[in-house]
Amino acid sequence: MKTTIDIPEPLYRRAKVRAAQQGTTLKQLLLDALEQSLAPSPNSPRSEGAAFDVNEIGFPVFRRRGKGIVTNELVNQLREQEGI
């Protein structure tokens, strides 16, 4: 996927120099940095307050908050309670 971002000129120059020093392309340097930035950190515990996790292919997986299963009957009961 292609995208366009604005990079401040001094940062761009530093990145170009770093890529040259490592013998890689600017594109690969940025991809590696993005992968590293998005990788789970072993030092930071999973956020218990988060409503969802992200699975291995990037989709949100919502956490289950209770033990009950949502059924049509439960939904209808809640609708009746709310008057809808």
C-alpha cells in the first residue's frame, strides 16, 4: 500500500544518512522502524483497561467482559426495559 507523509527536512536527511550507513534503502529503514515501533513490548504489560486486543493480522478482537452469552431473548428483554 502506498501513502504519503510529511517528514521534516532535518529528520529526512538524518534518515537518509542512517539508511546509507546501514547499506539499506530509506523505504526499508522506515519499514523496519515502523515494525519495531508497533511490536509488542515485553516490558509493558497488556493494558487491562483496553476493550480489545489486536490479533496477528491486525483485526480488533473484543475482550469478553462478563460470563453471560448475548442471546435474542436477552436483547429482547433489554429492549423492553428501555421501551424500544
